Amino acid sequence: METFLIDVPILSMVATVSELTVIDIKIHPGARVAKGEKIAELESDKSVFEFESPCDGVVEAIQARAGDILPSGAPFLSIQTADISLKHLAAKAGARKTESVPTPPVAAPAAATAASAREPAKPAPAASGLQWTPRAAKLAQDAGLDPATLTGIEATGPGGRISGDDIARYLAANPAATGSGLSSLSAQRSAPAASSETVCIAGVGYAVPKNVRPTSEILKSFPGRTEEEMIKLTGIKERRYADADESATSLAATAVKHALAQAGLNAGQIDGIVLATIIPDQPVPSMASGLAKLLGCPRALAFDVNAACSGWLYALEVGRAFIRGGTAKNVIVVTAELLSRITNPNDHETAFLFGDGAGAAILTDAPGGHRLHRMALSGDASAFEAIQRPGGGARQLVPAPGGADLADFYLQMDGGAVFKNAVIAFANEIESALKRHQLKPDDIAWIVPHQANERILRAVGKRVGIPFERFVVTIAKYGNTSGASVSMALGWAAEEGIFKSGDKIIFCSVGAGLTFAGGLLVW
């Protein structure tokens, strides 16, 4: 049967939509597709579209990659087909783009082999093939359970692993399995890095409130939406909300105490605190000063940083520079956010996204430990309006009488604009770090990103060629905690025992402003 080449354009499902973001491409050049087969996932204005093949055929070329923003009607892919009904889409000689952007999928066996080469051996049920984090395996063993035979546990850890949180839920639901406990973090440290610009991360920690707020509860205010829809859009199943008697400072102190214990230091040895937050407990003095008093190191230099979701990475670079410049020897870099206090419960753009939490790291001038390289920091103020909280500052200190401007005191976000910027910005930070350190995607053991949106992170993984299974993702249970999210994800993964000595870890974040940050940590 005679075949011909067609150019398939991006089609919008809504007449008013002028451009779409490519979230995922499920096929690759040379693949045979069937009519109606899902070949890509697109997004516009918080709506997700499944792009289906218009015909049977063979994919010859793809003119986009994950993260690209394409106008409706733009060429997307070329298919060799015999479907005469699509003759009107036949490619015109010399009129179409001939160089494809291949997006071959990572073969499952190769990905599994690469992952296993980076991780310590851990027990897994023979029947299911599930992987366990070291912490999860220890919790099971402490409870008198055999991880090799244990089944029926939901795995929510990185790459589909059973995590310590999963075991804790299982034990709570099965009281007969007693004796659970927390494992201690390994004291093993990697060898000193050759670069004289690195400093030591001697310990990390994180803290979250006990109050869990599931997506199903928030949906009570949005009867037109479903839990399945919101999880698909955001990847968030639940988040933590602080109670009235909890403060950002108290959460920060808990995270710091965990990090100090891991580092083998006490508060009296700390000579600097850099604290990142967008909502301190009070504007003056700095929250860092309040934390210094609470911890018992009142003579330490202390100040706050506000770089929104990039805050902790900005603060890390400040702390690293202080140590390299001789300003301090032992620095606490911590972030704490109570976003529940400034989240509008009636705004469908933001009500489902944000949660509360804190994370910390102890930076020292020691020659060993986990080696933190220089963070690359940048911004794009042309997108200043994309994420805002106009109220609460000198220009609009308190709500007007009657509260007509109350919305200005909540976080506001242009979701479409943020999403379009985020995928490419995250990818750029990762690719820049790879180039800066002369690394390839296969050299990277883990990505620890800002927990913005699971679909964003999946698109980023596709764009940079690093499987999503190597992303540390905690958004399902903690939501978006702004500047705290990278530190919390790092602390959680360290507690799970996921990292091995020598693992290369890339941080990346995009925040209001816009602010960008990314860099390398060698565990």
C-alpha cells in the first residue's frame, strides 16, 4: 500500500488557547503508532490534554521536546502513513523542518541496572520486585518483619521504593507488628573533593507539623473538582498544616537539632545562621535572630533571606561563601515556611498546592563530609508579577477596613505563566550544572528539586535525559513548601539512607521574582 509523509500540528482542544506546553512525549522516531494511541501530553491553563495519533503509521521525526511551549497549529511530528483521509497534511518538499529532535524513552532494563549500581543492596520481595530504602528495611526488621516476604505495602518513595513513611503507615494499621523505630543516619562521609571552593555539609535535618490535610478535605470547597483530577494536575495527595501553637521558628529549631545531631556539633559551636523564608514569624528582628536565641547561640551572626522557592539554595551559597571567605566556620543554613497561613482556601489556583515545613543543613570548614559546590544563582524580574503576595509590606501594611483587599494578603499565582517558565528553567539549571562540572546525565545519581509540581518534574526529567526515578520527590505528602522544599527533600532522603558516598546530587529551583538556583553536592 502506498504511503506518504504527513506533518501533524499541535491542536488545541479549546478555541481560546493559543499555545500549549509539552509535558511528555511517549513515542520516538522510528516507532510504529496506531490511530488513537496516546503519543504526548500537553497542558494549557491548568488543563491537561492527551495528544492521540491521528492515524496508523511510523513516526519519522519529532519537532519538539518536553518543556517546549508551542503555538496551536505549530508542527509537532511527522508520520509515514497510508491513511488517505489525512492527505491534506502531506508534507511539502522543502517546506518542513527536516531535523528531528529525538526523544527516545529510557529502556526499563537499562534504567533498573543503572539505579541498582548506584544504590546499596537492599532486601526486596521476590514476587513483586519492590525496592526498599535502608530506613524502611530497618524499620521492618525492628518490628520483627522480614522485608523479603512482606507484601501489601504502598510504595511512595523515590523510584517506587518502599520508604520508611510507608512502613510507619503499615505498622500503624497493623498493631500486631510492633517494635518499630527510627534508624540512625550513617556517619560515613565521602572523601574530600579536589575543588578548593567546596565546603562540608556535615548534617541535614527536616521537620513537618503533625497535622495532615488531605486533598479530599480541601475539595469540600470546590464541588466541581475531583481528587483524581487534582492529584493528576499537581501530584499532591496531602500536605502538613501547622497548628495555632506552632511557629516557623519552632519548626526550624527541630530541623536544626536533627542536623546538629547528625553533624556531631552543638549550638555553642555555631557562629552563623542564614535563614530563608517568605513568611517569618515577625518582620523585626529577623527570624534567624529568634532562632539563635532559641537554640542557645546568641552571639552567632544571624539574618534572613527571601528568594521565595529558591531561598534555601540562595542561603546555601551565602553560607558557603562565608566559610570560604573566613567570615564563619560553622553555619546553620535553614528554611521554614508556614504557607498555610497565607494560602487562600477559596482560590483554586493555590488552595491545593502549599504546605508547611522546615529543613536545615550544617555547613563547616571541615575537609571531609559531603562536599557542597558553588550554587549558581540568577533571576528574571520580567516575570515579577507571576507569583505575588502584595499585602503585608510597607505599601499595604494591613487590610483596608472591611477587608475588600484581603486577597492581597494571600499568595497569588498565574499558574500558566509559572508552569511555562518552570520546565525550561529547571532543565536549564540542571544542564548548566552538568556543563559547569563536565558531567553527563548518567553521572548524576539524584536530582533534589524544588517540589513545585510532579508533572513539571516529569517533564524536566524527559528534557534533560535523567529518568524521573532519580528525582527525589516528596510533593505527594508534603505539597509545595516553597523555600523549604529542597532542604526537606534532602533531609528526608538522607534519613531514608538513599544516598551513597560519592553520589553526585544536583539541586535546582525556580521561585517568585523569578529567582533561579542550582548546583552540585557530592555525598
